[in-house]
Amino acid sequence: MSTFKRPANLEFPKTYYKFNLKNKTTGEIEKYRVQDLPEDRFEDALDLMVNHFLPDEEINISRGLLKSQEGIKEHRELWAEMINQKFSIACFKDDGSNELVGVNVLNVCSKDDIEEKLNIKDDAFSDILALLDYTVKQFDVYKEFKVNSYLTAFGLCIIPAYRGKGIATEMLKARVPILKALNLSVTSTAFTGTASQIAAKKAEYETVYSIKYSDLKHISPRFNFLNTKTEYFKLMALKI
């Protein structure tokens, strides 16, 4: 995990961003807020990621990760470790209901981090992590943006009933005030599917590295992700 620590004077949980969206069916204005994921919702967030992110993530589908209870368990454990760092955010209905509609598992990478060798037993999950590691090394964020630390992510998920409203884009925009609160200037993340890539582009993220899924198998036999609907695997970044 990251050697970067949340500033001691930064309140927790903090609300970073609020936005309104018009319900396309009723015409009513819906209010939302993006804030730190509070401790009493950690398990809810993990359930959301397991129940809605894992089944819909293209590279997970491609490798049949959901067929492996070990892979699901290891995913949840890694997410839990990241969430405990208290960088992750959640989107709630801001109407008094506190309904959890989205989660973005965030982490901070730093130059002086010691690379951990994770003891991952599931082959599919191990290959996915290897792909993410390979991709990150193709674009040196520290060198290109002249920074010592940057904000990254390991999963963004909106629950099905709230998809198609633009909430993912708003959650990605929320990284700007988060960066400012953490005294950082760059966020960089792998976006694996068309929907998340479009959301990131709308939030003014730029593509800093991309590769066709069909070309990945030529780099390593471990990167054989078949039948993905998305053409490109992208690393996208935003500097403020």
C-alpha cells in the first residue's frame, strides 16, 4: 500500500463535490454528493463492488473471474486494504436518504513506495494485476508530470439503477477537489471499458497510453483477454 498518508488536518469524512441531475423520466431534479467513504459504509461499498463491479468489468468477464470464489475473495480483500487507507470516495443521494449509488476505490502512488509482491492465488486475478502493472510502466507518471505522488484508482462502479445518468463522469470530476485537499496535482487510472473511457473523456482526462486488447496477447500469453467489446485498454490522466 501507499506510503502517502492522508493529511492529519483533513476532516473525515469530507464532502468534496455536489451536483444535480435531471431525471429523464420524471423531469425532477435529483441531488447527489461525493464524499469520503465513511467507515460505517465500508462493508456496503465492498458488497457493491463485488455484486456490481466484478460481474460487469470486461476483463473479469473475459477471464471468467466470477467462476472463482478465490478470485472474488482476493478482489474483496485488496479493495478492503485500499479502502482502509481512507482515500476512497462514494456518491450518495443528497436527499436525506443517504442511498449509496456509486463507489470509487482510490489510492495514492508515490515514488518511494516499496513494490509489494502480492500473494494472489487466483490465476485470472493475478493476470489482471500483471496487466495493470505492465500498463502503468508504459507511461512514467512521475517523470512525465514531474510529481512525486499521484492519485490512482482500482475500480469505479455505479449501481445499475443509476447508470446512464452521467454519475461516473461527475465522480471523476470530483477528483479535482480531492487532489487539492491532498495537495496533489495529478490523477492517473487504467480505464478498461468503453463506458468508463467515455466518462473520463467527458471529465477532461487525456489518454496517455493505449493498446488494443487484441495486441496484448503478443506481449505476454498471460494477457489473453478474449471477446472484449471494448477495442482499447487505456491509461488516462488529469493534471490540475
